[in-house]
Amino acid sequence: MKKIAIIGGTGLTQLNGLQLISSEKIDTPYGLPSAELITGKLHNKHIVFLARHGNPHAIPPHSINYRANLWALKHLGVQSIIAVAAVGGITAAMAPACLALPDQIIDYTYGRKHTFFDDDTTPVTHIDFTAPYSSALRAQLIVAAAHANIQLVNTGTYGCTQGPRLETSAEIKRMERDGCDLVGMTGMPEAVLARELQLEYAALAVVANWGAGKTEGEITMTEIEHNLHAGMANALGVLEAFISS
Ligand code: HPA
């Protein structure tokens, strides 16, 4: 089995059940990652865990040092990354508390350090990103979810916004017209940096709320936390089935 890392998002700052082997502060050419990288054993397999927003959760999506995070994972010999992320639901199948495995991305972020090929311009590198998520890793996660009897919406386009504010209802309408099923704030540049480092990458998205304007009234943190709690249990179930397979 390949060396696996889990990047935990909002609602997954620590991986319970992970037997700690080491916790490393890794200084990278791009600065410090969001947190120490935890190596541990889960179901007798070695995995690496990184809290995307830091531990405790303190770094907003636009301030995450994505390059340092991905570089540090590669440095530890990681080959496959499963990114867990909280998202908003846009299309009908993406109701709060459901779990989705997106297969496409639209990037609406700006001003983020989004490439390792910034300075190294000879030769200019244009990586292929037609399919932004690893199809092999996605297929394994689909099998794991079926084994664990956990419902997984196994297709969908993830629209990545800049945050940290949530969207306006007009922005969500536009995203729906663009073809987005889900909206989140951390999927990019995480996915493309993984591709640049030739790391397999897939995302388990836990729907925390309907996107702005999809329901009456405002989106509250209480609603987000409640749905995340329910949905995250399923994400963990899929991860455990995947790791023990
Ligand atoms: N928008 C963007 N990111 C999110 C949302 C949302 O509605 N919910 C959880 N992460």
C-alpha cells in the first residue's frame, strides 16, 4: 500500500484512534506548514495526518500555506493524500450532512501562492489538470464506502471560493450556472500543488450547509457545526474502511 496522508479540515483537527509515532515540525523552502505533521498507526497502517487550519483551528482558508503543507507531506514520503473538507451544497444531491467525492474543480480563488513553478521558469511547466483528482484513489474510496455501507455521492464539481466570508446568493447562482455542485474554500490550490508534486489526491467533502440563498435566512455556525458533526462520522468511516482494506 502507498504511504497515505490525511489532511483534516474544519471539523477534523485531530484523528482519534491514531496511535502516535512521531510529531514533526518541518521547515520547508516555503515556510512552515499549518501544524506539526503527525505520523501514527491506524488499523496497523502507518499514516500521516496534517490539520489544514492548524491545531487548534486558527488559520483561515486564504492564509493557509498550501505550498509548505504539500512540500512537507512529499518530504515525508507520502504518495497519496485524502483531503477532508467542509463544503456548502449547491445542487439537489448535495444536502447538508451528506458526503461527496468530487471529480472536478472550478477555481474562483485569487492571490494565493498556487504553484511550485513560480521561479523555475526554464522550461516553463504546464502540468495536465484535465482530471484534477486521482481516478485510482477515487475508485478505491468508492469501494471503501460501499464496503462500509456509507452513502457517498461519487461525482460533483467543487467550486473553490476565496473566503473567509461565505458567498452571496448571486454568487451561488452563478456557480450553479457554471456547473458547480459544491462550494468550499480550501480545495485550491491544494489539489494542483499535489499534482505538481505527483502526489495522488482525492477529496472527501462533508456538506455543512446549503449554499447561500438556497434556503431562507442566514447560514449560521451552529447549523454548520451540527451538520459537520453528522457528516464527519461518515467521512471517518470511509477513511477507516479505506485504510484497513
Ligand atoms: N461556502 C464556502 N465554503 C464552505 C461553505 C459554504 O457555504 N460551507 C462550508 N464551507
